[in-house]
Amino acid sequence: MNGRLRADALESAARGAAALPAAATALACLVLRDHVPCPPWIAFIPPALAWASIGLAGHSMESLLMSLALSVGLSPLLATGMVLLPAGPHEASMVALIAFRQSIAATIGIMTPLALVSAWIGGAVRGLLDRANPPTWNT
């Protein structure tokens, strides 16, 4: 793997890792929806904005998909860990299983389409900005 490919892979992994906490928090809020004081859809705004910013970055399709796959694929594991933290030792395995199952279902049904649409919207905004030729602020 040459240096440029390695740098691109590292950059896309960093972007995916940056979107991971927001995605995992949204899943944890969805799993704990009975205990969260706000509507569940509000928790999905930060990951949608993070994925839109990944699309707005305007990199190659492989880099975009790697970033999205990292943040969407690992978010159920991190969400399960977040939900499992306050659980006692007696109920930890049951809580982990239920949280992981609900997180996987939400990832398939909500997070994956939301990630793709958000990245597509970010890419569309990037295309509009590139076509409009905005002034550069570099001096």
C-alpha cells in the first residue's frame, strides 16, 4: 500500500471514528427511549449532521463508504457498552443481549438509510458549492 492510499484510508477511518460517538449515542437513546426525556428522533440529528459533513468533504466513493461503514458498523457495539454501564452484575448479560439486538435492528432499519441519505445530501451540497465557484477566503 503506497503512502497516498494509506493516508486516504487513515483519513476516512478518522472521519468514521469521529461520527461513531454520535451514532452510538443515538442508538443508546433509542434503546433507552423510555428513560430519555426527549423524543427519540432528536438523538438522530447529530449523527445525520456528522454523516452529511463526511459527504460534504467530497472524497472518493471508497473513502466515503469506509467512513460510513466504520461509524454505522461499530455503533451497535458502542451503544451496547453505553447501555450496559449502569447495569448491575446480575442483569448485565440480559441487558447486553437486549441492547445489542435492539441496536442491530435500529442500525439496519434507521441508521444505514440515514447515513446514506445524509452523506448523499452532503455530497449534493458539495457539488452545488463546486459548481457555484464560491470566492476563496485564503489570502
